[in-house]
Amino acid sequence: MGQTAHVSADVWTTVVTVVSALSLAAWLWLLLARGFFWRTDVRLPAREDPGSWPSVCVVVPARDEAAVLPASLPSLLAQDYPGRAEVFLIDDGSTDGTGKLACELARRQGGLPLTVASPGEPPAGWTGKLWAVRHGIELARAREPEYLLLTDADIAHAPDGLRRLVAAAGTGGFDLVSQMARLRVESVWERLVVPAFVYFFAQLYPFRWIGRDRVGGRATRTAAAAGGCVLLRTGAAGRARIPEAIRHAVIDDVALARAVKGAGGRIWLGLADGVDSVRPYPRLRDLWRMVSRSAYAQLRHNPLVLAGTVGGLALVYLVPPAAVVLGAVAGDAVTTGLGAAAWLVMAGTYAPMLRYYRQPLWLAPLLPGTAFLYLLMTVDSAVLHYRGRGAAWKGRTYARPRALPEEG
């Protein structure tokens, strides 16, 4: 009996050691072979001011955004842009006076011309946001702009933001230039969760790969954008059939980038300087809802992909601290060392994102706890989907589209 228990303990120790080694190997691969996703130096490309500035129309879909509009819309109207530009705010069925407030802000602010319009309720097969974007693009096309700036109602832009975007697109020859807005990090939960959100996004879609046609000598299909700030060449939008081609997409920014790149367009995504989200997420509940409403859609509503994702998160983020604890309790220096090494690499790759968000570096070792929260949010997203409450946003719930092809 005692010998059997001893053998079982040896087997258990071996399993823990092997899993710890796999976790460390995964982190070494992420560190060196995942497009250096952890670096935060992918910013707007070097640019030169064009001889003549192309015309731009800004499209802002807005649904019940009266709380944040005073901190965002004036920044668009005050853009210091040498060419012709105007703003179209599309009021998507708001009940809080969003459209009326936008007109009032424009009267006070002056600056770029503002048009406020409403498209009515979206038909079947369309998300509300993309139906609003469609209406805005249709209005904008009457002005024949060379570029469209698609931006959310909670995004504030630096005065030279539009100028920098257009110059970067022209200099780099990009059809789409997107900046991931700096999200708010003021509450305790925002400090813990928000930098990790951007870190995980960059791990999934390495920014360096997005702007390239080939990686390691092979064609890359990696494509993503950040919906808060997307400058899109109007011709590229037409070739990619935007937004009709992605009308059902819940994660519309990634779908948009895939459509543009799939139609032969060149795209770029990086971290922002001077593009900030003013939307607060003060409670864990707010952040949970932000993630869970679309996480399962990101996994294509596939239970097998969900299982693989949960297993992958556990291996990469939860095994290292568990190995340190179990190894220390068992007196197993090898397991402890493997877990500590993986945890150290994890924290080291997270540190640049914390610096970007001006957060203390002591938060880096806490990343496994945050990853566990994201794991729970992802599972909750699947549960909500199967209960018929997935992808819910501001009074609308979007079921998985059945008659349309999935994005990506």
C-alpha cells in the first residue's frame, strides 16, 4: 500500500514537472516567436506632410452616449486639419438625447461642420453599430472624401490627431491606419484589468505582423484594427464592401481589418498617443460585461475552441504560480524553478504595457490572477450565448448569424 502511494506521488510529481516545462517552453516561444507582441513601440509610422491634404469625413456611431459626448465630440470638432473635413454623428436610436446634445456642443464649440442623422432601427442581419456606420458612410460619400475616419463616441482625439493619421497613411501607403485608444485606468479594477486587456489583444494579434504582407518569408493573414480609431481609404472601403461585408460582425473592428486586407489593402495597427477613451469602467462588473459580451464570438461560438482556449490560458498563465507553490510544498526544486522562470518571463513581457499605461511594475506578477478573471469572463460569455443573452449591448442582443458567413 505504501509502495503504491509512493509510486503515485512520483507519477504526480513527474506530471507537474512536465506541465511546468511545457508552460516555460510556451513562454519562451511567446517571447521570441510571436512578433515581439509584448513591445509597446509600434506607434504611428514616420510621416511626411503631403503637398495637398485630402478630404476626410468622420463617422461617429452613437447610441445613448450623452454621458461621454461632452468629453469626446469637442475634440473632433476642434481638429487642426489643413484639408476639408467634416463630422457625421449617427444617432443609433438613443433615448438619452445624444443627438440633441451633439448639436448643442457643435453650436458652442464651432470648428468642423457637424451633421447629426439617424438611420432608424437596423434590419435583420445587421448590428446596430454597423447599420449606423453604413448610414454615415452613405452620407459621407456624397462629399466624395478620400478618407473616412471611423471613431467611437467615447474617444477623445488630440488636436493634430487627424493630421497625423492622414500623413501616416499617405507616407506608408496604407489603406487602413488604426490606433488602439488608451483606455481609462483610474479605478482599482481598471488598473488591474485594462492593461492586461490590451496585452492579451496584442498577443492574439501581434501589431508587427498586422502591418506586413509577409512574416518569415510566408504570407500573413494576421489582421486587426481598433474600432475606436480607424482611418480608412474610401476606395479600399468600396473594394472590401465595407460595411455590408461585415454587417453581422460583433467584433466589427477585427472583421473590418480582415475584409480590407483580404481585398488586397495594406493595413496598420499600433498603440495610440493622443487617442484616449473617456468611458469609465469603475467596477469589475462593468469590465466583465465589456469582455463577456463578445469573447465567445471571438472564438466563433465553437465549444472546442473554447475548451482549447481555457486549456491554453491555464497552461500559460495559471501553471507557473501553481508550479511554484506545489514545487515549494513538495521540496521539488526543478518544478519550482521551472514555474518561477515561466512566471518571470510572463511578468517581464507584461512590464512594458504597464509602463505604457503608467502603472506600477509590481502589478506585473499579478497577471495570473487577471488571466484567471479573463478565463472566467470567456466561459461566462459562452454561457450567456447558450442562454440567448450573448453579445448584448445597450438593449440589443445579437444571436450568432446563421445565414451569413462568419468573419475571419
